[in-house]
Amino acid sequence: MWKLYKWDGNYIQGELISKHSSEDAALKKAAKTISYTFADKVKRNKETLIWLDDKEHSPVGVIVKKTRG
């Protein structure tokens, strides 16, 4: 499950915008709701993060997918 979060002024992972079953759907929703310019994909232990940044490279949101196992 891919979850799209928007920066709420305090936290990057502050406001949950939507949940999606595919990465492409989450990126399309992010393009409509969050005005971002750069996207960086990072894989950690059991989660995948896509950091969404604006023109000045300051974070405006994140897409998170946690995997089982």
C-alpha cells in the first residue's frame, strides 16, 4: 500500500492525502495535489520512500510503502 503524505508545517509525514495500490497512481495523485519538482526514491530495510521536493530542494511531501516479511 502506497501512502501519500503532505508537509503540514511541522512534519514531512504530517497529513495523509491518499492511499494507492500502485506507485504510478500515488505519483499521479502527488502531481495533482502537491506541486513538487524533484522525486528521490530510497529503499530502506522494509520500506520504500519517495521524497518529494520543490524547486529549492526543500521537502514538501513523501510517499511511503512498507513491505512485510
